[in-house]
Amino acid sequence: MVKRPRSHQLEDESWKALWNSIPHHWVLRKPQPDYGIDGEIEIFDESGSSTGLLFFVQLKGTDIKEKSKALSCRLPLETIRYYKSLPLATLLIRYHSPSGSLYFRWSGTIDPYYTRKGSKTIKVDFPEGTSWSEKTPDLLVEYLKFFKRFTTPVIPLPIEFKFEFPDKEVFSFPTSIIESIIRETGRSVSEIISFSSGKCSPTLSPRIKITNDLILIEIEGLKSFNLHLKKGYSKEEVKTKLPHAVFTGSHLYCICLDKLTSLLR
């Protein structure tokens, strides 16, 4: 008697869950054959008009019951690099069969820094905060507009970066002082880069995140500059090396964006 493998059943369950979760006016396409990308979603508005927004989908299902183990998977580093090279954003989706839940994250947000040296794969986690809800389609649209803004031939300047400080102090300085030092140093490049505080800037915005062991300059899911610090900065270095690191990263960032968009012209 011919039996249908569980892997085939799980794949169909995963797609059914995704079909049932996206708005009915969106279009989901499955390429045949697929080469590293499971599907493509094109967003239409409720009147049936195209918005010009599209994204790729990579769908991974699991039967593991324990969520602490189920909400992660390993992907080849080569595959992650491939996703980041594509002209469209790639959404990674984890389907948890025991609960019928979907979890998601953009491939561009994956940082390979913590991958073991010599490893060819990377662990991809889907935290509880990434569960699919009724608000998810709106969040995806918001992100895709953000993504499109920074992949168009002409990017409006200055690029506004949002400060993000998880702690009240960094390198023994109040974060307000750190922010002030960076702002003052940035006056000379104000026509290219500007700054805003997290409270008054949009939800999605290029960001500068600073902790005692990390300087992250990122346009989420698109490009990022990471400086992982093995040791922090002294009080004197905060006034000299820290602004230099931030603006080196920011300039590299703008150069990367310029090269990226020049390819689209």
C-alpha cells in the first residue's frame, strides 16, 4: 500500500496555514521548480489594485511539540547570503503543527556573527514575539514600504537614524550624553545623516543601537554594520573613538546603499 510521507503532509499543512492567514486580496504564487525560494506574495489592496509590493517566502514546518525547540531551525549560511542578495525581501516563516501557529522574521535581520567558526549553517530563532497575528499583514506592508524606500534609484537625504539604547548608561555615561556627543560630531555631515530619538521617530527607521559590547548601524532587513566590542570604551575613548566608529559605520552604510541603488538605475 502506498503511503504519503509525513513530510509531504506537513508541507501542505504549512501552506494551508499561510493561505488562511494572509488577506484574501493578496496573491500567493509557488514557483515550479523552486530554487531556494518557496513562494512569492504580491500585495493588492482591497479594491484589487496592485500596490507594487512583493516579497519572497521561505516556509519551514515542524512537528516538534516543545516550542523552545520547535521555534528554531538551522539554515545554510550560503542560503542566508543568497536571500540578502535578492532584490526582494525574503520572509522566513516557521509553521508549528502542534499548535497550528505561524512565526516569522525577515532574513535580513539574521546576524551570522555568533555562528561557530567554520560552521556552514546558522541557527535561526523565532521568538514568541514573532507569532503571526491579525496585525501581521499590516506590519509586513509597513516594512515593505520601508524596504522599497531604501532600494529605489534615488534615496532622499539626509538619512535619519534613530538612536536605540537598551540601557540607561553605556560605558559609564548616561545615554543622553552619548547621544549628545554623537550628534555634535555629526554636524559636519548633516546633509547626509541626521538623528532622531526613538520616541519621536517612526516605528521603522534606520537605527543606531549602542550597548557596552555592540555598535549596530542598521536599516532593518536590508543592510547592517556591526561592531562587536570585546572590551568597552574608556571615558576618553567615548569622546573620540565612539563617534568615529559610529560615523565610519554610517558612511560605509551610505556607500553600500549608493552602490545598491546605482545598480537599479
